[in-house]
Amino acid sequence: MTETVIITDVGPRDGLQNQPKVLSPAERLRLIEALVAARLPAVEIGSFVSPKAVPAMANTDQIAAGLPAANTHFSALISNMRGYEQARAAGIQSLNIPVAASNTMNEKNIRMDNQQAIALTTEIIARAKTDDVAIIPYIATAWECPFEGPVKAQTVRAMTRTFLQAGATAVVIADTIGAANPAQVKSLYAALISEHGTGQLGAHFHDTRGFGVANATAAFEVGVRRFDASIAGLGGCPFAPGASGNVATEDLVLLFEQMGIATGIDLRKLVAAAELAADLTASNAGGNALGWLRSQRDKGLL
Ligand code: ZN
């Protein structure tokens, strides 16, 4: 049996929220349509947060209203009950909530300490159960916090346990600033998987130090099968100094496909989506593999 992985493209949210150029809703939708055309199984379409805090994510309700009919699993990011209500009103049934593993990061990101952030998340999970909405908490800065330094594995393990016991659909462990190395990735996931299995755990890596693909490989080797990535490596966190782009979707797809692990994604169309992402953001965005992929396409080999 062929191994498979599920890749969620978070470019339309994590990627675009930190670009100097703010895209119009129509441009954001064009990017999502390109990802759908490339057969991404899942796409995070944007966030329902204060447009004052994150201007690039204003009007996500218009994105939700304009989504193409597709088999793609669409989700959005929220950070409080207000965002939850807005997302539900917009018809999004799968929501991601960032909760940092350190107090300072929570205070910068959502103006709460850890205990308050965890309490709010479990409250939203409880509410979502009655509404049949899926909630995936993202444990941000899970290996290292830009303000407090290394994060204890036991902190991440306790948060994961709390969220899954409360009824979260899954938990994504996020290396928000791209500081983790493959040994640390293996060790944390091995501990989490021994406790919860692999089905409810996802991985979210940034490529700040160029370790994104290495970290994804390490996570795969210990059993992780759900990965976030961002088209053309767009990304960064507006509240975490030093955070750069996510691991690029094209890098991750090429890696897995060459290892014989199926992603279900059309690489040729993915290259077109990466080119569109660079075009729309007026940047030279692109993953490490994009140059090679383009040369293969131009030779008719993709
Ligand atoms: Zn991120």
C-alpha cells in the first residue's frame, strides 16, 4: 500500500497575513482557486480576526462567500468567540485556533496569558461540539519562543492532552519561528504519538533556518501524516519577531512524491499556483525547489 500524507495549504492565511502588499478579496480568491485546481486536499482560506490587528485578513467573509465548489476541505483561523461567530455566520465549519506554548507569545498574539488562552480554547471547543464545528488548536512556538527561549516538551504535551480530552478534532504542533531541528521534532512527536496515536496530530513548520523539509521528514518518520505548508513559501507571523515563511508547499510535495508518498497534488498546477502567489504579492516568493520544478516543467517533464 502506498503511504499518503495530507497537506493543508495555509498560504491564503499564514502566507498573506504578513505580506507588505495587501491583496484584495478577489486576488485572495484567485490564489485559493489556483490551489484548488492543483488539487490541494485542504486550504486555510483566511482568518476572522480584528482587521485593525491584521489588515490583510479583513473581509474573510467575502472569501468564504466566493469559494469554488470543490472537494477541498476549507478552514479558517479564529482567536476568540467573536471570530467563532463570524466564521460560523460565513459558513466555515472547520476552525483553527492559535494558542502559544509560552505566556509572552500569547500576550503579544492575543493579549492573554497561557491559562486564559487554554481556558478560552476549551470553551470554544465545548461550544463547537454543540454546533458540530471542527476545532483544531495550533500550539504555536511549540519548540522555541522568540521571547522566552526553549519550550518544555511537558508544556506542549499537557496542552495537547487538555485540548484532545476537551474534544478538539486534532492538534497541530507549530514551529512558528522555524527554530526546531529534526532531532527535537522527532523527540516531541514520538512522545505525543505514544500518548495519542498519529491520527489527531499535525505539523506546521516554518523555513526560517532552512530546516522545514528536514523537520517534515523527521516528523513523517515517527508517524506524522498531516502537514501544513504555504504556497511559494509565503508566510511569517506578524507578532513573532524573526518568523519567516512557512515551508513551501511545492518543496514538501516534491519531497514526499519523490519518496513514493502520495499527496494527491498536481505538481504542474502547483507550480502555476506558486507563480501566481509571487505575482499577486509582487514578490520573488518561491520554495527552494521552485526553480528546479520550473525547469522540469519547461522541458515538458512535469
Ligand atoms: Zn505559521
